[in-house]
Amino acid sequence: MERDLWDLADIGVKIPYLKDISDFIETYCADELYTLASEYPDKTSLYIKHVDVLKFSPGLAYAIENKFYKIEPILKQALVDSGVMKFRNDTDELLETVKIRITSVIPALKQSIQDLGKKDIGKLVCVDGYARLVSDAEPKSVYSLFECLRCGHVTKVYQSGGKFIEPTYCEDETCGKKGPFTEVETSDGYVDAQRLKIQELPDSTTGTKTQDIIVECEEDLTNVVKPGDRITVVGILKLKPKYASGSRSTINEKIIYALSIEKKDMGFDEYILTQSDEDEIIQLSKDPDVETKIIQSIAPSIYGNEDIKEALALQLFGGVKKILPDGTIQRGEIHEQLIGDPGGAKTRFLRRVVQISPRGIYASGRQTSAAGLTAAAVKDPLNDGAWTLEGGAAVMASGGILAIDEIGQAREDDKSALHEVMENGSISVAKAGNVTTLRAECAILMAGNPVNGYFDQNDKDYAKQMGIPPALWSRVALSFIMLDTPEDEKDSAIASHILKNHRIGGMVQNRERAKNPEFTESEVQEAIKSIEAPISEELLRKYIAYSRMYIFPVATEEMIEEMKGFYLDVRRMKGAKQDSPVPITPRSIEDLQRLSEAHARMRLSNVITYDDVKAAKRLMIESLKQVGMNEDGYLDAGVSYLGKSKSQVEKTELLLKCIKDFSYEMDVINEMRKAGVNESTTKEYLKRLSQKGRIYQIDNGAWKTV
């Protein structure tokens, strides 16, 4: 039925009659309408879906897209004439205060920030981005009341633009004087207002700098967005004059006046799940192979590395954050690192985890500064250029995962800035007069290649090899070394896996883009099924979010004793000798607890069982074997926490003493042999100390200490 019959000159297109628009609101916005009627004036907004408008009336949709401020009064009038609203006696107030919000726009209206231009001025726009800066919500004057001190008449002055407007004369016909006036204090003429600075998502631009734009929010759109939130903004593009040297410039700044804001990707703890989502999640949790399927879904394009995939799955699920009666906070985040030779798929693991996490941030140590990882003091464009703090990658990733690639290439100041993030989940900042603590509760996943380009398994100073400070290393729960060693059977399987993925990817491109495709749709779909993850990415993300929101595992007394027994057994490996190395430290028992909690969450269980503890122990033992063993084959916490084993320290000290006493190489080797150190080990230590500049060799072959 043709509805667009009302021809309005101001609109420029025919729209439905007012009664038809009222019927539309009653039909398509029934729930919103009743909520507004029952909660007004606490609620003053009516949300209308653009897709519904388009189905109802193309003319009305066009008017909203191109002449919103012309059509808004008509929409408000239709609102007060509809349903339960028409029986109210405060319609005049409703017309003045109610807000029309447009949401759920069609994809064709979405643009990137950099594409916004003169063609969009005054029109409805929709952009995606993430919030870089968020100002405080403050009262904004919509209109002001002024009392004439001569006659007492009160004049209402509507405020618009950036400057405060006062009356020029008294509106009372019997007075008409130019004042003086005094402003009447009232809360009625104010609305809550807030400004955001949003930036384009990095993956939405190609070869250009990501751009940003200011978004103005009012009323119920204030205090909705936090720094780091990924959002979709629907609003009207406006221009704000720029000033240079006190005079107005011909260049204007683009600003979006927000009509609606939708959070796209929230942290796991804020994820929105429907009832059907929850039903699907519960059904999946009943699968006896759910843990195996989750692990296989972490990075199906990467061959093998099952322990690493399981560790990354546990990091995504995370442990339980606890607040003790004395206010002490025990973090639930699990920090991990992947180290080893180049070409081991470390970067792909990082990017995959970031992809799964609702709030995942990827950063490269080579390109990142301390301010970029934590926080920076910047001049706030939202607040007249005053200094403010802009959250870095750790703040943006709060509630998710911060993946830092090439961690060894970052500056020492940058790496030390992560200590507080990893231990306390916060960033304490004192910059440019701003002293505050920012929330940065993110799990950190680090990856790095050896500083020298290759990984030396004989050099147990892994922290030095990777360029990672021991203090940072000690906060990591699980570390894995990824070595590129030739093995025919393994190499063949990896090659087959890689080439199979490339072939299927090529089949997809051929089918979608080739002029004469070589493959049918059924052939392509059949091939895709052979490499698909057991659980789709979207379902896995929802499953993890559900577990983190509603599952809080607790260990039984038996499991407490099991974890305690493991800790004591490993500690007893210290040996009887007083100077034997300590295998693990008390920090490890906390890591074991968090890993057990994460494994229980994989099953959506509120109780930690023996299988959970067993899985956590197995991963910890595997990690300790790889990075916690000294050159004598004993577990030594010093390897991880100090960057060198106790045995290394002792042998180094003994070698330096021998050099001072004997100096000639053969004499030093013989003396070290008496202490149980063979010739090859002594020569290796001489080489290392020489490279580090602690000893040097003179012309006659004798060694000297520096």
C-alpha cells in the first residue's frame, strides 16, 4: 500500500501522513513506547530502527537520512499522538524534551571516518571506531532563564553553538529595557553532555593513517562508553569552525552529533548473550569432548603445538579474580609467553588469540613506546586543550588480551612499564599534573625471537637471549620454546598441512573471483569442512564470555591438598645440600590455582576437580622442563626469575676466581676440572664472559678480568 502521500516542501520528498507515522511507532516501537511512557522523565529517548523505517516508508527513511532536523519535530508529534502517549497531559513538555534515536542502520550507510566529507554534512552517518578519549559528563545548558531586575519578567533564551547567549532586551512589552538581568538557577534547562574522540579501527584502513573524529553525546548516551570500547555511532555530521590566531579559519572540524551508540566488542565480562545463545552454550558444555574441541578451535590453521593451544585456551578462560576481606586483590589473569626461533608461527598464535578475544589488542614491541603500552599525557581536544591522560594498549585491552610481539625489541622503559599491569592489573600514572590509577586488567601474551637471531639451548640465560627482563619473566605462568629443528616426519606433516590450507584458500578465491571458476560450490564447501574448527569463532567467543561471567570455580579441600602436594613435591627436589637451587617459588602455586580454575571453566564447572588440577600440573611441568631446567638437568627457579641458574652463577664466580689466581687457559681449565667442571664447559664459559666484556685475553694467551 502506498503510504508516502504527504508532500511537505521543507522535506523535499513525500512521507506518510502523521497518523500513519503514529501507527508505525505503535507497531514497530511498542516496547520502547511503553517503557518511555512508564519511565518518563527518567527515560526521554525513543529508539527507532532505520531498517524498520525503510520497510515501512522509503520516503520517511529518506527524510531521516537527509533532513533529520526537519523530520524530527514530525516524529515527535507522531510520538505524542500514538498509543498511551496521547492520553497524557504533559505533551508540550514531551515535545520539548523527548529524543528521537536512530539505530540499526542498513550497511549501505556505513562509512569510514576518513570518507566523511561535504556530501555528508547535515546527514545521517554511521561509523565504526574505538574510543580513544572520553570526557567527563557535565551539564550543558539547553536554555537559560533571565529575570529582568527592572520589572521582574523572566525571558527564556535557547543556547546553541559554543558561546553562552544572554538576552539583549526585556521581552515584556511594558518594559523593553536592555537589562540588567540576572540568571535564574534551575535544573530544567540542562542536559548531561559528553564528548568522545573515536578512532578508526586499524583493520579498516589500508596504507593510510587511522583518522579520528569528535562525537557529541547527550542524555542517555553519556557515560555509556569507556576508553577502549569498540563502538558503532549513528548520528548527524556537523561542522565546527576552527580558529587560528584569534580569527576564524576557512577550515572546519567535522563532528558527529550522536543519535545512538552501540557497543560492538565488549570485554568478556560485559558480553551480551541471548537466551538462545545460552541454550547453545549449555548444550556444548555437555559434550564429553568439549575441552578437546575448544583446544582444536584455537588455531586450526597451525599444525600441532597442542600444549601451546591448550595453554592459550586457558589464558582466554582465565582464573577468578578475588577480593579478600582486607581489600587485597588477587588477579585472575594468566600471563604467557612464546619464545624461540623465527618462523615458528608465534605471531599467528598471537593474532588468533586477539581475534577470539572480544577486546584483544595486538602491539609490536619494536614499534611501541611505554606511553603506547600504558598511558600518555596529551592535550585534550575535548576540554579546551587541558592536559589529560590517554590510555594505551594495556588500558584498551582491559577485560581481554594484550598480545605483544617482538617483546625483546622494546625499550627497557617500555618493558618495565608492564610490571604493574601484569601483577596488579592497573597503571599508576603521574604525568602533567594528572595523578591517577587506570584499570588495565588484561592477560598478557608475549612472543619474541632471540636478540641474536637464533636460539641457543646451551645458554640457559633465556631472559638475556630474548631480551626480556627477569622481573617481567617471573610474572609469566607458562613459557614455551618453539624451536625449528629438522625432523622428516614432522616436517612432512607441517608441509602437507600448510599446502592444504593454501589449496583450499585458493579454491575459495577461485570460486568467488575467477571469471571461469574451476570448482563448484559444493566442492569448495566440502574442502572447507576438512579444515574448519570444531567450534565456530563466534560460538567459542560466546562460550568463553559465558564462563567468565557466570562460572566461578572453587577448589574442594581434596584439590587444595592435591595442589599443595604438587608444590611441596617440586620444592623437595631442591636436594639435601644447603646450596642446592630452589625449583619453584610461591608464585607458582598461584599460577597452578589460576590454571586449574581456567580448566574448570572450560567445562562450565563451578568445582575444580582432579582432572583440572592434573591438566594444570602437566602444562606447568612441561613449561618448567623447557625454561626452568639448569644445565645440570635440575629445576632451578633462578633460570626463570633471575635469568640465570644458581649453577651458572656459581660456575661464573669460580671461573673468575681461577682467572685471577692462574690466568693461563690450561691452568684455569685444570683448576675448574678439580671442581667438577669439564673442559668444554669451561671453554664455553670463557667465551660467554669474553662476549659480555667481563674478561679479555692478552697477547701471551693469558686471561684477565675487567
